[in-house]
Amino acid sequence: MKKFALVAALLVLLPAAQAKEMTEDEKTFYALGLVLGKQVASSFNATPAELEMITRAMSDVVAGRKPAVELDAYGPKIQPLAEARGAVLTEKRLAEGKSFAEKAAKEKGATKTASGLVYRSLKEGKGASPAATDIVKVHYRGTLTDGTEFDSSYARGEPAEFPLNGVIPCWTEGVAKMKPGGKAQLTCPAGIAYGERSTGAIPPQATLVFEVELLGVTKPDAKK
């Protein structure tokens, strides 16, 4: 009963909280909180109790109160903790990515290649498939396995154009299977995507999903 009472109380407060429009400064400070929150989430996977300790420390600093611990003693422990927590997150992400790719490979029309790429045609195109050295023009949308969108040419309102051998291996292999006018879904394990690298929106060792529409193919000589 206490749980439902709490939910009810929050629902009562929600409209009032939404009614107050934030100032530009407040929005900027909120954005700062988002940045810090993402860093804490991606590096430490902090629990609610641990997050409370972080906010308590920040409040103590801002208010000029005496810290509860000595920074000289515990500051050097921050990086080792981040590395240990990061390793756990990476292993979890790899396991979840593997499970996701295995499920994607079982979808109707999907094929899994030796590299681990899961390719599924959404719309067949016509003509010749691009070679690795060709320049391709595409519209695409990239998401994490939880559906979070990290990049989209559709959102920018402009297709992308690049040499096919100048992108991640998953794209080089997957788009080479397409024909102009076609559309496909590429499920890219970390090993043929960005691996251990992090691009900010993409965490290390992440399995990625792309919907790619091949708009055109140009031979490199034609661009000269």
C-alpha cells in the first residue's frame, strides 16, 4: 500500500512540476546534470544509494561544509573504481549484445556472416552492388540494442556520402550486399563496429543496429 501511495503522491506533484517553465540558466544547469549523470552511469553504474553519496558530496562542496572524507586519501581510488565498474559493464554489454545478435539472426530473412554481421533485407534494390572502393550515398538510422538512437541522417535531413571502405567493417560488408534503392537492417557486433572505442553516444563494446537505405553508388573516378 505504501508503494501505491507514493506513486499517487508523485502523480499529484507531477503536473505542478511540469507547469513551472525552466529559465535558460536552469536548463543549462540541468544539462550539466545530464552530462555528469551520463558520466556516472557509464563509468560507475552507480546505485541509487551511491548516487546519493555523490550528490551529498557536491552539496557539501557548494555549501562550504567540511567533507566527510579526505580527498587526498580517497581521490586516488576513483579511477581504479571506475575501471573495475567499467569492466563489469563491458562484460555485461558484450553478453547482452551477443544475445541480441543471436535473436536478430533468427528473424525471418536474416543471415549471419562469418564476421558476425546479421544482415536482413527490408527492401530489395536494383542494379549492381557497390564495391568497397565505391562512394555510396545513404540514408540511415543507428540505434543501440535498447532502441536508443545515436545517429540519423534522416534527423539531419540530408543523406550521407562516403567511400564504402572508409567506415566500420560492418558497414563495408553489409552495404556491399545491397543494391541501389534497397533498404536493409545491419546488426553489428562490437568487433566489427567500434569495439573498445567510445564515441560518447556509443559506449565501449556496444552492439549496434543500423537501418540503411542505399540511394546511389558512384565510382571514385567519377568524382574527379
